[in-house]
Amino acid sequence: MDTKVTPISQLFYSGSGAAASRPAANTKPNGSIWYSTDTKDVDQVQSGSWVTIIDYSAIGYIAIIGDLLETSADTARSSVDDTYTKYKEIKIARPGVYRIKFDIKTSQAGTLAYGKIYKNGVAVGTEQTDTTGGYVTKSEDISGWSAGDLCQLYLHRVAPRSSDIQNFRIYSDNPIINAVITD
């Protein structure tokens, strides 16, 4: 029995680099893949021509800081905890840098309410406070988010007053949908 062995390099090609350095499609077999490191597009040889199968610019995959609402958990919550306790949680759908805002107040002017942003149970935000007795919006730009991370809002009070939060919101310049876990 006579069998012909075809090298894998003749069946399929996979490469990466700058878009300008992509080899001519007619020199590669159909199904070959090219990842452009400068544009982040993924191209495939189809019928002797390169065809973009993943257009990175159309996806807008990485979150960029901005003021367009991406996700919110707006329900008002009150804390009578003397140490930081989680009250809000949003699951991040994609990596990037987000602007995170929330409203905080103390139940009585002159006493302190404390809030802080956490990622996966670890503090990443600056301690935010209020002494006014009325809701004050706090805002922070926080980088290093990955898909699946949990963006959490922790709160505590100074006894005997309560600390209140509402409108826990995540913003970007190119929003998509995330999933609220705890509102």
C-alpha cells in the first residue's frame, strides 16, 4: 500500500506580526490564520484571499475609561457594620480600565460613612467618606480589570449611625453588558 504524507505546513499556516508583514494569501493554504499584532485583527485565508474573521475595532473588546454607563446596581443599602462589609457586587465582562462611581452618605451630618471599591475581595480603591448627611457621588478610575473579576463595594459606619450607599455604577467609553450579582 502506497501512502502519501503531506507536511502539516502545507495543510495549514498560522502566523503573527504586523499587518503589513502578513504573507500573500495565494502562498498559504485555505484555513490559514494570521494574527495582526498591531491591529489585533485575526485573518483567515478563504478561497485564496485573506478575510478578516475577527475585527478588533468593531468589537471594542477592552474597556476604555469614559462616562457612558456600562452597568449599575442602584438599590439603596444601609450598613450598621463597624468593619468593611460587602454590599454590592458586579461581575466584569471584559478586561480594561473602568470609571466606578457610587453615592454614599451618613445617616447624620457630622458622623462618618466609609466606602471602598474591592476587586475579588481585595481593596483596590481609595477609602471614600461622607459627613454631610446627604448623598455624595464618589468616582474612581481603576485599571487592571479582567473578564470574570468581581467589582465590589464595601461599606462601614461609625457607631451608632448608619452608612448608606446607592447607584453603584461602572462606566466606560465603549460599554457592553455586565452582570449584577448583588444589588
